[in-house]
Amino acid sequence: MYLAVAMLFASATGRAQSQEPFFTGTVHTGQSVSVTAPVGPPALRLLTASQYKATVADIFGSDINADGDLPPEIRKDGLLALGSAQTTIAPTGIEEYALLAHKVAAQVIDEKHRNNLIGCAPSVPLKITDSCTKGFIATAGRLLYRRPLTSGELKTQLELAQKGAGILKDRYAGIGASLTNMLSSPQFLYRWENPRVIRSTSNEGELDSYSAAQRLSFFLWNSAPDAELLSAAQSGKLDTSSGWNRQVDRLLASPRLELGLRAYFEDMLGFDGFKSLSKDLVLYPKYSSILGVDAKEETLRTIIDLLLRNGGDYRDLFIVKDTFLTKRLGAVYGVPTEAASDTWAPFKFSDRDPRGAGILTHASFVALHSHPGRSSATIRGRAIRELLLCQKVPDPPGNVNFNLVQDTSNPLYRTARQRLQVHATEPMCAGCHKLTDPVGLSLENFDTIGAHRTEENGAVIDASGQLDGVKFEGANGLGKAMHDSPAATACVAEKLYEYGVGHSVNKAEREWLKTNLGPSFEQEGYRIVPLLRLIAMSPGFRAVVNPVIR
Amino acid sequence: MRIATKLANRRKVLKGILGSAVVTVALPMLDCFLTSNGNALAATGSEIPVRFGTWYWGCGLRPGRWEPVKPGAGYEMREHLRSLAPFKDRINILSGLDVSLDGNPARVHWSGTRACSAGEVLDNAPSIDTIISGLIGNSTRFRSLEASTSEAKGAAANTVNSISRINSALINPPEASPTALYTRIFGPEFHDPNAAEFRPNPNLMVKKSVLSAIKEDADALKRQIGANDRQRLDEYFTSVREIERQVDLQLVKPAPLPSCTMPTQPHETPEGTEVDTVSTNHALLINLLVHAFACDQTRVLNMYFTGGELHKSGDPTTHHTNTHEEPIDERAGYQVKVAWYEEYIMDNFAALLKALDGVKEGDKTLLDRTLIYAFSDHGLAQSHGLQNIPIILAGGAGGRMKGGNHIAFRGEPVTRAGLTIQRIMGVNAESWGTGSMKTSDSISEIVA
Amino acid sequence: MILFVSAFALVSPACANEAAYFAITRFWVAGVYYAHNEDCPTGKNLHEGEIAKRALIETGHDPNEFLDRDGASYSQEKDAQLMQIITFRGRIDGKPANAYAFPESVSDPHIKTGSGKYGYGFNLDGKTKSSDFIDPETGERGVDNNLYRVYACNSHTRQLPPPQQSVAADFGSEAYLSSYPPYILEISSLDEKRDDYDVTVTISMSLDTVVRDASGEAAQEQTLRVDPDPRWQNVVHGKMKNGVLTTDVFDLNLPGNPEWFPEYHFKQARLRLRVLPEGKATGILGGYHDWLPFYRQMAIRGTQWELIGDDVPGTYYALKRLADGYPDPGSGEMTAISSAFAVKAVRVLIQKPKDTSSREEAQDELVH
């Protein structure tokens, strides 16, 4: 939704703002909150790089280049979304944000964009106080801050714009200074979760309208609320259950849902790891960072196709044979691709093909969770436990007796199974390794870049595996075991909920997931859109505890 | 605790310069060019500043192969460290220093790193470079500069390849791309101190206003949030002030520096953990950092050389995996492949010393005026050992550190090194470290 | 033997008895490397600059005036003048003529050509002359590869120590591979377990450029489309023996580089190719080819070749002199020259066109 000239006038007729919009002191109406479930305190959440870019694109248009080096994100309890409540910005980060803000602002005010985006005729050169400019800054600010500017904030912006225009003798430079400031400010960079107290006696509350709108929009679209959602917040409609539900359904029905779902799975599957993935290019020349990009995209397309376009069962992700390939991926998988030019085309693995474990045998999974020069059953097993089954595997202990691993009579173990043998027999190691190794060893037919192999160092690979008592052969067996595992569906429901609300589930929420969300998810055939809807309409989605009382 | 910068004088001087006036006369020596110890810059003929740097590598060194046999000033350089032989008399080798967990869980490839860099095995305390840059970093454009040869996560539990932390959440992230680091230091915002003319950039004045306006809504914002978030917001505003300080410095003509030359702009290089790629990128990065020292863009550098994921082209096993899996060679008596990596790492450390030594400053070199603190995460990486962590101190620290010593410790914490370093660099530290690693004893043999 | 083979076919992995496809990623004139230049006993041909110098002297100019091309006083105009002089050094009835368009307007400079004992290729004419090569790989005598002789003593078409080929071959192959589709070679069945069996070989053209891997080679097992154009379908019978493919004699027609060498038309061609286990293949393709197109590819860029030391009219004369096949019925002069090309290939997967017979349709189909 680009910032158009028409909007300036629309906003000018909007509701008048109170001095302190974050804390109205009113009690919400409509939706009942499960008050026996204490949930997270409000938090400041740093926008991710993709959210930053999406927001800028939504407001100013997708031809504005918002690429820049941004500070690294923190993963907490398996999700970057949870870590966003903890990231702080070091001076290097401010440097980077300031540079990026300036770059974006410079484009908005340049000759190519200014008429369309700002649209104020250059009347009196240095006067910032004309209503058109004021209106632009207020409108841009509202979209950037995801709520109307306070009068104090607006004053700050206008003064800054005036100063900037004076120094550089150019009204647009002044507007640029204001935009640069807003894009570097905590009101933009952080998502503010402002509470509204419901019951001061029990310290319970819920997110105010704007905060709730943001949470919903970032959950489903990975971007800032659009104009319609902001208006619904502003008018109070979001505080009614019918108004809220209408917006939920609107966002779910939009094609932009794909972006939100992609952002979720990128986070859940740890795809940020691809940025620093390195493979030995002498042993595996087919690997390149471009292949990494293709690998991620293959999995995301498969997920979107199965879950969104076809409204499929989540469990099928572990057995689906349909995927999408580029020529590069075809070269790694050793299958003919229809896309002989460098484009994407659908592909279906035959029943003969050993690649029958859906996303588990995609390069994005097996290559990401491996070493540079060889595969890793332990890392893959751990990834399955932690990313897909929500089961924590403890870190290795400090002082390990590695003398046990050196069997001097057989110094060269040819297959990974042989190398990891000691993990299974030594009691100190087995405790954790029995969680990971039997699972990961079933994927040993896939090397460190995802190509299929039947031998390692001349020895035939034994890909038998085990998941919580269920024995199977090879990757296809693993896929089926994952499909049948109740932990897999419970995990995605839990993670998606946590991703949406931004905190780890507490005891009461866990109970609600088990007795309420879980059975509903099953009833809906494990489809993702109903799950998203259930979460967005859940009592926990807007609930908050320990709101700050003024 | 940051030392406040004195800006009042500068504001008066700057009034009227804005916009177009060309300043050809050097500004009088302002307070900001002095550290709190009063060391002025070379331009006025006074003492040239002392610099500090950390150089970190993962997976230690095999005990028994690197420690000189005898302690003392006349130590013999071991074959394993032969690449450091040219600097024998300007480095101090500290052996036998230990890390104490005090019951805390051992986080492999990280507890030792934290102990050496911050005096504790947890993640709360500030790292030594931030303590020192808090003291000596006020008058340079960058308080400190962090680099690493790759973004690939090594064996460690840390999430970012940097030892430089202000607290558990505030990490100074590294730059891994030489071209990006060049642009950051020597790109459009760089003022050559030796350039004849100085024109304060009006865009920078606007930038200054932009930054200072961020704080105007601070109070209103802080009222709305809980204590935790308030702290994060404070850290955010502190970071903003830090950048404001940078901008302020860039609005004043820098003093000329004879040893400052522009480095050549590096070409785009591939990134990765293959050993040739790593040493190429390392050479490019340290070249930029050394030039940054010479041009007084910073006085503190942090190089995170490797977390352990080094590998040789064609070898499926990384350095780190080899430390655990390679059997001891019967004839040699140690892990041969691991030994190769350790010597490769020392080669690259020697490259840093050589680069520093290549810049003349007056009658000495940059290495004479720098203190480099090189350390690792483990002693014997094979078993994640926390005894006998290899620590090497290099450089003259402006005459404050004596070199050429091997000190063989027994049952002493690694914090002995960090405390000594801080005192040499002028930090008023009564003690350093937590729990049984708390110490108040410097290593007197190396203090001049 | 046949029963044995069928039994194997049932239990062995899926790839036995299926067609194997290769993308030919290098196709360049093959020569043998001589460490002490024994094949050019009188030395190599002129270095760069010397042709220009000679041309200036022949046409009555002062060489010193033109040859300090890096000097401060040298201008673009002067360079253009030099190019003119070199180009128009030919003389027809005393008047200047374009030496590249009319090579016989320049007297034969008798460039040195290769005279070594060893050379790759095949005995194309069935005769064993003392001047013929011995193939170092097969030991075959009477091998005919006069095309390489023409290039042998020029510094950048001369064979270099392996794994290099020649400066021109290495540079040209790289440029070609990155911009043009490779040839596709199909072997009707490839079975590691069988020893001596018949195959059908098809050489055709691809429609897609290759994707490269980290070593710079084409990534194995990538999918390429085959051009259905009937002009480039070359089918021949061959034998697989001990991992080496040898074909019967056939005519080979393939497109080349539109700019330099538009089409290859080999006559009496034959191929030998060793299939290696790691998905690669190397070999030699020999046959007669009209020699004039080899001259034309140099004539098109005339001065550029000469400034790096390749005498263009000189090459014309050498080609003409060494041409050894297909005499013109009228004049009796040889129109073709014996040649051998080094072939390198990697295993790929192909997508055969559906029932389209035109290249346009095949390409349209893919732009979904």
C-alpha cells in the first residue's frame, strides 16, 4: 500500500489524537480473556531485517532499495521471534541503522519519487509548516510508528525538518532529515507492545489496539499494519470481537499470507544459518551459496504449495514427494529437471526414489545440518528433535573422556555409524546421543550437500533408524515415523503460537495448547490456515500481565 | 561506565563554520584529543597513544608442544611456535593459567573464552576491550573495531563471532567482509588527517541533528515500559550518543598524523572457512585495522580469527572435529593434523604482529605502541580442557610492557593476564574476575 | 554371455543398460606437448610486434615511429594508422590491398609449422607416410592431423604442458562454455560391468548454457535440452571396449561459434572416448575439414591476431600447403585438411524435445 497523495487528505480528516495514545485508561470491550493464564509482560521487539524491508516497501513502494547490513538477530528457545524481545542495539548497530535510514529517505525525496510519494508543490522554499508537508510527515509517521504521532513527536519532527532544510537549503532535505530520524528511532525499529489494564487487582491486561494490530500484522504478513488495519485500530473496531475476527479473516485471505508463512518457516527451520554455511568445494564442487539460496527456496515453495495453496495436512511435509527444482538442485539430486533454463519448475519424486521424506530429504535440511566436509547424524538428529519435535537436547558436557573414541586398532572408521558407535555404548555419551544419533543416522544416505549415496569410504551405508521406539529403514521410514508422531504436530502448533505472541509458553498456556488448540488443530485436519486462525483468535493472543500502571 | 566527553568548547568553535567555510588553520588542541590520562597526539610532538587489541582463536594449543621448556627471560622458542621467533623478545608467553568454573556448567568453546576476555564464565561482565576502550576510545571516531574472518558459527555456544561484549545482550558484532570494513573506516565518511583542507560536511550537521532529535521523545517513551525494556532502551540511547560522538569528531579537523596512509581498497573476496580463504581475508582485514590505528580512527581492535571451523580443501574434517577424532600418531606422540592447524593459526598471528611492526611511528613502530592480547578457549581442546590456556601478550604497550618472557604459572587463574593488561593500559583496577578467578595480582615480570 | 548379462540387468543398480548423456565442455584442436620444442626445430614463429615491424618495413615506413605503443606520445590516431598499414600491406597491381581479404596479395612468409613425431588423431587416409604422426595414446601409426601442425609453432596456439591445452584453447573454451550451449553426446547404453558391446552414438546440440560448479567445470547431472534441429543430429555406430568408446566413420555436422566459426562439417570423422568412473569422459575426434573456414576465423579479426604474433596471411599459406584431403575436381588443389580435436565431457541429464521439430517451438515451450 503505497503512500499516495490521496492519503494525505484522508488522514487530515481522521480522528483527533489525545496527548498520550498509548495509555487510554479505558477498559476493553468484547472479548473475554482467560484470566487464569498469566502470560508475558509487554516487550520491545526489534524489527527483523525482513520486517524492516517489508514495512518500507509497503509504505514507500517496492522499488525503494532497503538493503543494508543490519545487526545480527538472537535466537531464543529456537526462534528468532522470541529473541527479538532481547536484542539490544550496539553502537555499530546504530551506525548501520542510520546509514540505511538515510539511504531510504534519500530515495523517497529524490526527483523520481518525490511527486508520487510526497506530492507537495514547492511553494515557499524553507517553510516546513505548510499543511502539505506537515500532513506528509504526520501520515508517514503514523505508518512508520504504526500509530499516530503524539503532538510532541510531531513537533520534534517538524523542528528537525526545519533545521535540516535550513542547513542544506532545500525543503526536501528537511523532509529527508525527518524521515531519517523516524526510520532510526526506537518507535520505528522496535515493536512496542503497549498494554491496557483490565483488572488492576490481578495485574491483568491486554494489548492496546495499535499493539494488537501490530502483533496480528507481523504474525500473518510479517509487516506493519496496513492502512485498513490501522484505521480499525484507531476507530476502536479492533476492540470488538467481530471487528477483530473480521481483520483476522481479511489478513488470512490475502495473498500476503504467503509472506508471513514464509517468514515463520524460515525462522522455525533456522534458515538464517545458510548465510554462513560453508562446504568444502574440492570434495563437493556442486555446492555454492547460490545452491544454498535455491535449497531454501525449494523448501519454502514446497511448504507454501502444500499448506497454503492446497490446504494440506502439516504432517504430509514429511512424506510429500512433490517439490520445486532449479537446474542446480537437479544436478545435486541427480534428477532431470524440466527447468533447463535457470527457473523453477515443479517436480515429483518417483516412488522408486529414495527421497521420500518430504522436507527432511531436501538439501535445505540435510546440508544445513552438516559439517563443511561431511554429513552429521548427530546434528541432524538434534535438529529434528529441537526444530520439529520441540524436544530439547542438552549441550555436550565440559570434560569428555575422548580417549574412548580412539580405538587404536581401527583408527579409520569408514561410515558415520561406526564413528558414532562409542556415543551409543559409553553411558556418559549415550544419554544424549541416543536422542539424536539413531534418528540422524537414517539420513546418512544423503551427504553434506544433499546428494544421495549408498556408500561412504567404500563401505555400504546402513540407514536403519529409530524414533522413540519406532524402528525403520532409511529416510522414507523416518518420514513416515515423523508423520505419525503426535509430537510433530504439537510442536508446530506450539512454535507457531510462540512465534505469534512472542514469548515461550508458560504452564497454563501449555495446558491450553494440549486441551484446546491441539485437538482443534487435529479436527481441522492439521491445516495451517485454521491453526493460524485459532491462534489469532485465542485469548492468549492479546493477553498481557504486569502492564505498567502509570 | 563511559567517561563523558567534553563538548562545550567544541560547540563554540564550530559556530559559524557550518556550510561552506574552509578551515585551513588547525584548531587548538581540544580536550577531546586527550585521553583521560592526558596523552596528546603526535601532531603537537607529545606522546603517541598506546593501542590495544585482542586476537582470538578457538581450540587452544596441545599442551607440551608450545610452552617453552624454561621460564624466564632467556626462554627458548619451541618449534611449534617458530613463526613467532622473529618477535621472541617482544612477546610474553604465559603458560599454565587455568579457568575455574566454580560449579557453573561448562559451555564448551565458550567458558574459557569468557574467562580470558571477561574474567567470568557467565555472560554478564563486560569484556576487557570494552573496559579499555571506555578509557582510551573517547577521542577516536570508533571506540573500537571488531572483525572476524568468517561469520560461520564454530563449535562455541556464542552466537556472534566476537568476544567484545558490553553486557550479555550488547555485543559488538564483527565485520567479516574486507570491502565492507574498508567502506566503514575509509569510505565517504573518512577524513584524511593529512589533507590540507577541511570542510565540515553539512550533511554531517544534519546527521547530528537527526541523531540528537532521537532522544527528545525519550522520556515519554520510557514511561510506558517495564524495567527490563527500559534498560534496553537506555542501551539504545547510549549507542545513539556514541554515534553522535563519532559525528562530532568528524566535524572537527583532525590533527595531522605522519604515519597515516590510506590502505588500498580491497577487492571482493569469497568468504568461508577454508584455510587459504581465511588467511587471505585475515590479511586484508588486519591491513585495514592497522591502518585504522595509524590514522587514529580507533585505538582498540578485536580480531576473532577462528572459532574452530577451519578446514583444508579436500579434507572432510574440520580442525575442531580433528581435535576430537584424530588419533594420536604413534611415532609423533600427538595429533599431526591438529598440529598443522595450530601452526597455521600461529602463522596468522605472526602476520598481525608483522603488519603492526611495519608502520613506523616516530622512532618506533606501531607494534611498540600496542599491546596485543592473544588467547584461546581451551588448553587441550581434545577433552575441552580448561587448564593451561595458551595466552600470548605481544607488543611494547608504549614502553609499559617488557617483552621476552616466559612465565610458567601453576594453579593461577587466567585473569592474572587480563588484570595486568588493564593496569598497563591505565585502567584503575583493584581486582578483576569473579569467584575463584578473582585476582588482584599483576604479573610484575612483564610490567615495565 | 547374453544370459549372464540379462541376469545382471535385473539385479544391478538402475543405471545399467540405460542411455548415458554427456555435455562436451571442451572441443579444441589437439596437439602433443613437446617439452624441448622438438616439433619446431627452427624455432617458434614471430613474437608479437614483429609482424607489425615487418609490415612497416615492407611498406616503406619507419618502425620506430610506431612501435612504442605504451609511450606517452602514442595516440589513438597513430594506432589507427598502424592498423591501416598492417592491414593494407598486400599489393595487387602495385596498389594496396587488404591482406586478410586477399592473402595472396602478400608473399608467403613461410611460417614455421609443426614437424614432431607424435600427434593425436587417426590414420584418416589409410596410408602411413614418414611425415605422419604416431598417436602417443593408441600407438597408431600414419596419424593425420595437419591442422595442428599449422598452429604448433605459434606461441598461443601451441600445446602447453597438461592439464593446460593451449592459451587459445583454454581461454576460448572458457569463453565458449560461459556463453554458448555445449554439444550433447549420447551413448545408447553404458554398463560398467560389460566389456565389449555395440552402442549407438548420437552427437547433437544443446539449447542451454551450462551451470558451472566450484571447480569451473559444468556441474554434473544438470539437465540440458537437446536441440531438435535435424541438421545437428549425428548418429553413428560404435563399440564400447574396456571403458573406451570407438565409433565407425561418419560425417559430423555441428554449429560452432556464430562469430568466428559458424559451422563444423567433419568428413570421415571418427571418435574415440574414454569414459571415466567419476562422471567424466575424455577423447579425440578426428576427421577432414575444409580448411578455408579455419582461415576465415582469423581473417575476421585480422590485426588483432597479428599483433599477438599470428601471421594471418601466413596461416593461409600454411593451411593451403598442408591441406591433404578432398582435392578440388577442377584445380586438383586440396580443399580439406586432416584434423583431430580434443574432447572433454561430463555426465548430464537431458530433456528431449516433445514432438516439436523446430528450435523456436522448443524454446517457446520452455518459457512457461
